[in-house]
Amino acid sequence: MRVAVAGGTGVAGHPLVEALTQHAHDPVVIARSHGVDLLTGRGLDAALEGVDAVIDVSNIETLSRKKAEAFFATAGQNLLAAGEKAGVRHHVLLSIVGIDKVAIGYYRAKLLQEKVVRTGPLPWTIVRATQFHELPQQLLDRTPGPLVLVPPMATEPIAVREVAEALVEVVEGPPQGMAPQLAGPRVEDMADLMRRLLRTRGSRRLVLSPRLPGAAFSAMANGALLPTETGTRGTQTWDEWLDESPR
């Protein structure tokens, strides 16, 4: 099967392309570095020629709701329109568990992205997953200085390669609407993960995790980003991932 991967060079996209190849599919990478621009539509029609299905794992790194909504709405609409023109039979979107319960800008934008898919012209499946094992490092990279402030956040992190395998299984089947949620094997606290990561790296940066006012921070602390239903659960723990990660 010929499968286009929007965001195919990113954190989720690269292992997804590898997983599709290992399962004898023909992946098509949709990314600016491959001459395809989701925001302008440049190269999309050519990239989707002969494609049977699309998996959208594209992303934007921003805390701005306005910027995130502009990206996800425009990219999603362009991708769906080009997919309809190409005769794509299945559109799969990777989303995030709990985004309807935590009212922060990026999650509001992901909800908009889901709406674009649900109301679009193609048969669809939306797969919500919990945070990737890589998130603590990403958060640390975005927070310079000796002090790291992170509100309490319950998470059930999952290996991105296991998400990739699950997405391959989904795209091989028929469109199913909202798919069962993906999550990791164990509930963790985000601040604790960051402290463990810093110790392993030999860093003396200090992580503080005070309770902050507001409904969104309260929801994250009380498990709003944890799965609420049965579904596929990853097997690799965060500590096992850390042991395998380069120092």
C-alpha cells in the first residue's frame, strides 16, 4: 500500500516511515525538505498521486493558540483537499489524549485539527496517544537557565516507535472514526521524569513543580491527560527508554 506521511521527517514521522517500510508498504514523505509544503499546498498533488492512505503526524512547536490553529487548520484542509483529488481512501490523524479536558492553546488547536478531519471529505480515523517518552527532554530544551518550572502533570508516556506500529495497524484497516486511545505502560509525574533525566545527564539544573492556579493546570495535575478507556498499551517504560538513549 502506498501511504503518505505528513510530517514524515519529525519525531513521530521518521519512525512511522520506518515502520511502514518494515511492513512492506510504500511510504511517501510529505515535508518541506522533500519539496512539499502543507501550508501553501506546493507539491501536494504530485506527492499524493497514487496514494492509498494518508497519516498526518505533522506538528508545529508553539505555545500560541493562534499560530497553532492557523497551522493545523490550513495544513489539514490542504491535505484533505489534495487527498480527495487523488482518491485517497483513508485519512489517519495522530492526536493527543485529553485535549478536550485541558484548555491550553496548543490543545485547543489540536481539537480544531480533529474537527477539520471529522468534517472533511475523506473517510477518517483519529488516534489519540499520550505523551511520547521524548517530551521531558523537549521541555527541558525549551527552558533555558538553571531553574526549570513545570506544573504537576500526570502522564502515561509511550515509546514513539510503538505509536508508529499502532498507526500502521490502523491504516491497514478500514476507517473507524475515533480509534481506541494509545498509552504507555505506567503513570508518571512529568517533573519527576525531568529530574531523573537531568540526573542521568549529570546536570545540576533544579526542577520545581508548584501547583499553579487555573483550571488547565488543575486538570493536568489530576490526570486529565491520562487515558479514560481501554486500548493499545505500550510495553517500553520510560526508564527503559532512558537506558537506551544516548548520554
